[in-house]
Amino acid sequence: MMIRDLRKLRVLRWLLSGLLLLAAGGWSDSVIVSADAPPNELKQPNAQSQKRLAVIIDDLGNQMKGTDEILAMPVKLTVAVMPFLPSSEQDARNAHERGHDVLIHLPLEPKQGKPQWLGPGAILSSMKDEEVRKKVEEAIDNVPFAVGINNHMGSKITGDKRIMSVILDVCRERGLFFVDSKTNYWSVAGDLASEKGLPELHNDIFLDDVHTERHIAGQFHKIEELLEQRGKCVTIGHVGVKGDKTAKVLKEMIPEFQLKGITFVGISEFARDQRKDFDFAPGSGINLP
Ligand SMILES: [Zn+2]
């Protein structure tokens, strides 16, 4: 009873400061001003000048090639685990124990592509709101230690305001954030997340959309340029058929990037940048009153 009340208080505080922030003009990467931030942070919102990179690795959960190599990386990564698959729970547990952030890699209907690529528990545009809600809740319950959700495929659904609204409502109720993988240029996820008081997080660049080591290394150079410009970057790679290539290049790039002063962070750190008042931490989530 006590814990539940404390959680309610925490959520209320979160929502209240979100409203204050919205009233102050909303939040963005450049305007990080929390209602209860210490004075020096208010003066210097961009004091943290270091370059921070969040690497998300998608498609875990089905004993995919490259999984062990990814989990063994010597820096903090974020892994996105598909629900309801043979190694979903174990992969999430292993990742959490090694200190990586865990996301639920939620299968969302694409505009094109084979239905069997979606995997179990997929959300389709034909579903009613209640069915979408149930699917999202079941997926969250299936992947332990998750701090957020990102989309597997989803070029159709991320452009669907009705369905994204249900998904983001469940995220908010369960204390999770949503990371838009950006498989659809016209995605509504970011704007809707901001409207609902959630952090706005999205993929900046895919690492391995072409599965050659040369291409992946080239993407890392683009990431370096993005980090020079903005100080932070989110990139998505994959385990799977050619997952060993992504893992190999990533492993080579880690010491090189660290020498250049780039820090590898979990995606939850970028969520906290936008919501300093809320600690997105692994757990069973938070139920709104
Ligand atoms: Zn995926």
C-alpha cells in the first residue's frame, strides 16, 4: 500500500513538472530546464559538452547471431528484445545483468514487407484500441527489465495517430519511454510523445542498413560528424543473419571513439536529459492511479 502510494506520488510529480515544462514552452534537446533543476543547470543547460552516443541493437530474443558478442561489449549499449520468442526473457536478463539498457522491440505493421517478418504479438492497423492496448501490455510483461519500447518495422503504424496514441498511453502508464526507429519519415510518434509529456527520442542513423563492414564503418564516420555538430546521437544496428559484421565493426570502433572523447551511454540517459525529474529505471513499471 505504502509503495503504491509512493509510486503514485512519483508519477503525479512527474506529470506536474511535465505540465510546468509544457507551459514554459515545452522541452527540446537545447532547452533542458526542469522545474526543480539546480540554479547552475538553469544557467548552463548545455554545460555537458561531451559527445555521447547511444547504440541500440535491435532484434534480440530469437537466439540471433551476434547476440553474445553484443552483450559482451565493454561499453553500455541498449538492446531491443522482441517479445514472445525463445530467448526473449533470457536475452533481456543477460543484457540487464551486464548493465545494458533493455527495450521492448515491439513489432508494428509496415507499409511493405512479409507478415512473417513481424513475429508474434504484432500490432496491426486493423486492430481496435482495446486490442492494441492488450498487445502492448502483454509485450511489456514478456520482456523483463525494459525501460522503454522501440518499433520493429512499423512504417505503417508509426504514421497512425490513433494506434500510436494507444501505444504511448500505455508507455506513460507503465513508466516507459518510446524510441522511434524512424522507419517512416512521416512518423507521428515524436510529436505525440511530446504532447503526452514523454521524452521525444528517435533513431538518427541506421548502422547496418547495408550489411557490409565497409558500409558500417562508413556509418560510424557519419556518426562522428553528427556528434561534432550536436554532441549526441542515437544509432540502430542489428543482430541476425549478418549480425556478426555489426558486432565486429562496433567492437573495433569502441576504443577509437573513446580516444576521441566519445562516451557510450544507454538510451535512458537521453530520456532523463529531457525528463530530469523522472528516473527511467528497469522494473515492472508504474501504474497511473
Ligand atoms: Zn527490428
